[in-house]
Amino acid sequence: MHMKIAITGLPKSGKTTIFNALTKGKAEVAAYSSSLTPNVGITKVPDSRLEVLQNMFQPKKTIPAEVTYVDIAGLPKSPRRGGGLEGEFLNYLTTADALLQVVRTFEDEKLPHPEGSIDPQRDIANLDLELAFSDLTIIEKRLVKLEEALKGAKASEREAYLKEQHLLQKIKSGLEKDIPIRQQDITKEELKALSNYQFLTVKPMMVILNIGEEQIPQATLLENELNSLYPQFTVVALCGKLEMELAQLNDTEAEEFREAMGLTTPAVDRVVDLSYHFLGFISFFTTASAELKAWTIPGGTLAVKAAGKIHSDMERGFIRAEVISYNDLQKCGSLAEARKRGMLRTEGKNYLVKDGDIVTFLFNV
């Protein structure tokens, strides 16, 4: 299961530069493109546990978890309040698991900002408005249809229609007060009922502040400032231009360059890791057929459903799962020792798989 994250933002914000940095891609970086054809790239999720497990199991092949990034065309200059988003642009956003907004903070006289000045708060507000109005457009159309449906509805249908109508009116009221769905007081049951709509303001949002090289020493300060203003977002500050250049070097050269500049963990690794975890996804590991693999599932997934991520036959014929946590296995040093100590557990289909579990599914079809 790949997570798909759509990268968006105003033109000249450095979206494609960030895309190249995240995916080690070489997509053409241009000031503006009228094409809606997206750049698509896959990035492996850094996970230090894989190296430990690899040394323990000595598999022929190791497959980490992955994130798919989709770099789509920038928002038009000065998005029009109430205009909404439409067509292919809207489709790319609605099919994503989360949104990554690139917000420009770097100055460049040769590449003037579309709005004429650098103002991250204004740019974030512009996108928020467009996402909210796109959601409102969907809601208003559905409410009209529900009103028509209720006129001729059977008694058995009315309750469901009225329940949906009440929920949509509730979130519509919040959106009209500039409260995105992700921040509204909505139950898990209501959130599940909304899943088919693919509302944009319900999607998790990460903000990347694309800073200039001279702003690198202030990166943490800039992050903290935006995080305090937008606690509902995950905010990361990085220099897209520098990170894209480093992404084109081999690992040794990139590490030497970072050391020379006094940089530590690659900023893009942090973004990829946050992209994975702020969505609420976790990894479990399997070691079958001389292959060590990290599987991506939402937190709170039942063992039987986790088995289905590997193959539908495993879910259909699920018998039980043999499970050990990463920490317990690391302490034991091997599965044989874990079994000897009684730390390898047998779990049923209703077991909630935990992050870092090493799982062997037993099934019969």
C-alpha cells in the first residue's frame, strides 16, 4: 500500500524543486507550466529498524515502506475566493492521502513572487480558502439532491437521508466560519460517513517552508513560528534548492557536503518520515521467502486486515498470526531465542497490529 501525497502551492514557490529533492528526481524546474500533467515519484521511508532486522535475518532482498509524491501544477495567481478548484487539478488533490503545501520564504529578484511580496501566512490562507470553497461546492450540490430525494423518500430511507443532511449542514456551517473539516468536532463514525466525498479540508496537511540558503540558520525559528500559528499543520523548513542539489549526489558526497555546512540529518529524510507518520500509518514486517519487507497500514488495523494487505487469500483463509514486537526481538537476538523464551505470541484475527511488529500469518484457502 503506497501513500500518495499531492504537492501543491502557488507558482514560483519551488514545488518541483521540493519534489526533486524528496524523490531524487530530475523533473524540469520552470517558473511556470500550463501543463496539468503531474510529476510522480516514489521515495523509500527511512527506517533504522530494517538494518537491524536485515543483519538478523540475512534476507536476499529488503523492501522498505514507500511514499508516492505527486507534483501538480501550481494554484493560479491570486486564487479567487469562491471560485473553487475543478477539473484535473481537483482530481489530483482528491485522490491523495494528504496534501503537502510548499510555501515560499526565499527572496529572488529574478523570480518575483506572484503576489508581489513574500508572505507565508497569506499564501497558506489562500490555499485554505480554495480548499474550503471546493468542499462547500460539493456540499451544496449534495444538499440540493438530498432535499429532492426527501420529497419522495420512503419511510425506510428518510432516516439515512436526514442523518446525512444534518451532518453536511453541520460541516458546512464550520467551513463558512473558516474552520476546515479536520479541525471540526466530528466523531469517528461521522468521519467514516464522509470518506466517500473525498473532502479536501479533511486531509492531513504538511507545510514546507521553502527557505533560502541564508535562512538555514533560522530554520527552526521559522518552523516554530508557523507551528504556533498553525498547530493543525506539520511545518518543516528546508532549502529546496540546496536539498535538490544534494539529492543528485551519491550518499558519501552528500554526507561530506552536509558536514562541511554543519548540517546533520537530511531535511528531506525528516519530511519523508513525517509524511508517513503524521498520516497515522505504521509499519509491520514480514520475513517470508528470504524477503524482509515493511508493510504500510493505518494505525489500529486488525491482524486479519493486515494479512489482506499482503494477499487477499491470507485474509480470506486467516487462521492466526505469530507476532513479536521489534523491541522484544532485538532483545532476544533471533526468532529461535524469542520462541525459546516464550516471547513469540499467537494472536487472532482481532489483534491490533502495532508499529514494528514482526508477523508471520498462518492461513488456509
